[in-house]
Amino acid sequence: MRHDFLVVWGERGLLLSGLGNTVVLSLAATIAALGLGAALAPGLMAARGRYRLAFTGFVDGLRCIPFLLFAYIVYYGLPSLGLNLDNWTAGLAALTIYNTAYMAEILRGAWATQPRDPVDAGYAFGFTGVGHFRRIVLPPLLLSAAPVVGNQVIQIVKDSAFLTVIALPELTHAASSIQSRHYIPFAAFITAVLLYWMLCLAIEAGVACLGRVAEARR
Amino acid sequence: MSAADILAILQGAATTATLSLTAICLGLPLGLALALARWANIPIVAPFVAVYVSILRATPLVTLLLLLFFALPSIGVPIGAVAAALVALTMNTSAFNCEVWRAGLMNFPKDQFEAAQSVGMRRRQRLQRIVLPQVLRACLPGLVNEISLLIKVTPVLAVVGVVDITRAAVRIGAETYDPLPPLLVALAIYVPMVYAIVRVARLTERRLAQTEAA
């Protein structure tokens, strides 16, 4: 057993590059999905019935699809329609679009529970337009959405592992390569599991940190 | 794509449904047992459960599945694709169920527990008659929601060769050189399935809010 873990240690370069790819992929998808979700969220709250129905249908529909199937459709299905994507583009696009639906719903929920008074008070103190949004609306909104967004980021990290099926060299893929090269399945995958765990603990710690900031501001 | 192909995908759907149902039936009581162990703060067991649940919740199902499928035979435990899939699904869902159950147990009013104690109910009776019926009601939306999450991760089982909906669809796509139609058929099976469960979760939540308000 010790020998197996020494072999894994010998392959640390491969494993770390897999971990790096998982982090880069998750980070890029998180930022893109948050941005797109923020753009979509007002549509979910639109007063006009037809728009609202279209946005809600899109978001709710996407949330009913298993992520892996969605990734397959993007990677294998879209070429039928003449859209050829390499595995990095397809993987990142699938991860981003899929999570945009979740982020939009999270931001909508956070917005709906925000108290109106500080917003009006901001206007009364002479804040307008972008300044008002950036200084008064956005900070408490982001702080109150942070825990749920954090959970979603953990979900993104875990979803990114599914992309091993389209041969994206992320952490699970690296562990698979090591296991097939040396036939040390236990050591290879346990190491990957522990690395995922550390990643998620780090995200949770970050969210807890933000929570303390939010508490201090109150 | 022929009628036989659609039939093959439907057969995959039966596999997906069977595996999910079995994992739910095993994962619910297992999750409750884990949650009770933490709630009762059993020495040695409770911290062990906490770490176990924390690791499992952070582990992608693919990684867990590959670990079980390749590592168990290497230490002399023969395991097939379906068995590995079932164990992985159950471990995964029991960890999430544990957190739902635990939240319910933590929110359970302590005075009721003490009242039951003061009228001389035994530990087992207190759990069976006072705690569990109420905690089950409070946890129901969360547990149903967890079922929808479980179904959404089942396509991963195809990685070790379980022929579920997704694998059947991908295989037909590879045979016909036209992957989009079978994938869309698969989509048409998953979406109503997950949507129905999400609706049930919302309904139980609303029902719960009503009975609590009354």
C-alpha cells in the first residue's frame, strides 16, 4: 500500500496539473455563470408575463437536465447541427450554460428577500444610477447570496469531474490515467477524493469568511 | 433511429429507475442512522460519521464510482458494474440525506423531548412516537429534493458500463452516426421525471407551510 502511494507521489505532476485544470475550469465557469446569471435574473422577475414565462421555462427546464447528458449533447450532439467544439470549449460551455440557470435562480432568490428600505434610503441620500447600484444594492446582495453561491461552486467542482467522459484532463481524468498506467486504483482515486475534499473545504472556509464580513456589516 | 432503438433507451430508463429507487430505499434509513449517530453524539462514532459525510459530500460520484469499481477487486472483493453503481449511489445519497435528517433533528424542539422523558417514555418510544414522526414531516421536502438530485447524477453510472438511459442513447448514436436524436429522446425521458419530483418537493413544502400555519 505504501508503495502505491509512493507511485502516486511520483506522478504528482500529472495529478497537480489535473487539480489545476479542475480549479481553472470551475473558476472560469463560476465567474461566467455568475455574470450570465446576473444578466438573466431580471428576466425572471420581469413584470411582463410572456418574457417571464420564457425565462422561467429556460431556467427551470435546464435545471431538470442531468449535467452529464447536457455535456454529451453539447459535445456529441451539436456537431450534427454543424457546430464542432473541441473538448475544452465544449466542457467549459456546458459547465457555464448549465450553471447559469442555477446562478440566475440563486440571485433572483437573494434579490427577492432583500429589504427595500436601504435601497430607498440610498436614493434619499442622493445616490443615483450605477453609483447607487454599486454602493447600495450590490454589496448586501452579494453577501446574502454568498452561502448559496458557495454551495453552487462546490457543485460546479463536482460537475467538472463528469467532464472526464469527454477526455478533459481534469483531476478525475488524471487519477484514471495514473490507475491505468500503474494499476494502483485505490491509491490513485483516494488521492483524488482527498484533493476534492480539500478543495471543497477551502471553498467552505472562503464562504464562512464572507459570512463573517456580512455579520460585521450588519 | 428505429423503434427498436427507442425501446433500448426505454430499457435503459428501467435500469436507471430501478437503481435510483433501490439507492433511495437504502440511502434514506442509512442517512437517518448516520444522522442519529451524530445527533446522539455517540463517542468515537459521531466524529467518524462527520468526516465520512464531509468527504462523501465533496466527492464527485464519478470519482467514487471509479474508486469502488477498480479498487475493490484489487483488494480481493469482486464487484460488478451494477453492484459498484448501487454502492456508490447509496453512499452518495446517504451522505446528503444525513445532512437533511440532521438539520431536522437539530431543529426539533427540546422541550417536547423532555416532556416525553418526564411522562416516563423510554428512549426507543421517544424516538418512535415523538421525534421521528415530526422530523420526517419536516424533512420530507428536503428528502424529495435529494431524490431529484440523485436521478440527475445517475448518467455517471454509464462510465463503468451500466446500460442506463444515457449509455443506451450514446451507444445508438455511435451506431447510427447521428448522436443528436437519441440524446434528445433521453432528454425527453429525464426532464419529465425530474420535473415531477421537483413538483412533489414543492407541493410537500407548501403543504407543510399550510399545516404549520393552521
